[in-house]
Amino acid sequence: MYKDVLDKTERRVQFEENRRPTGDSSIRWGIAGALFLAGQARKLTQYEVALASSHQGRGIMTTVIGQLLHSWLIPRMNARFIVVFTWVKNQRSARVFEKNGFTKVAVIEGRVVRGKERSLTVLEWRMKED
């Protein structure tokens, strides 16, 4: 397990962190722009999703993210803290998350992706405790 992690200590840490049961409220969930990242601690599983340009600007992704939160992540996975990453230049994507209650918390400058330097907007959502 975790054969891609060469350091034995790090491998053991990842193994232990990922043994937490589904629904553990200490799990940090994440969604990244057109990539959905759902996982525990450092080990993430990613799913690529995209919306055809002909369907953009109609509120479809706002609804999709809302349904993902309120029909799956919160009730079924007990999500209490979700982090989102979008490209800084993709303001429409950041706005989709803001409409669903996420707050912009940071910008990460200078990430190199496919040989190009790009920046990421970081947004967070936290369950409001009663």
C-alpha cells in the first residue's frame, strides 16, 4: 500500500490517517475547480468533471456543487470542512463556490502546471455549528 511513498515513516502516517472511517468529521475534504478531490489527509482521489462551453453561464455548476454538498458530502460523508482550489484566472469557477457558501482565504502564487506558472485561489467552507 502507498508504494509511491518511499519514506517509510510518511507511508505509515498516510496509512494511519486513511484508516479513519467514512464520516469521521475530522476529515478535510477538497474540491478543485474542474477536479473533484475527495479524500482524507494527504491521500486524495480525484475525479475530473467539466461542463461544455455551450452550457456554461446557466447556473448548472452552481446547482451541481450545491447538490454535491447537501445531498452527498454533508449527509453521507459527514463533511464539516471543505477546501476548494480554482485557477485565479477562472473567476467564474470561484464564483460558483462562493454562491454555495465558500469564502476566499488565500491565493497561492507560482504553481508550475504543464510547464506554465499559474496561481490558485483557495476557498473554504465550514459547517456552521448551532
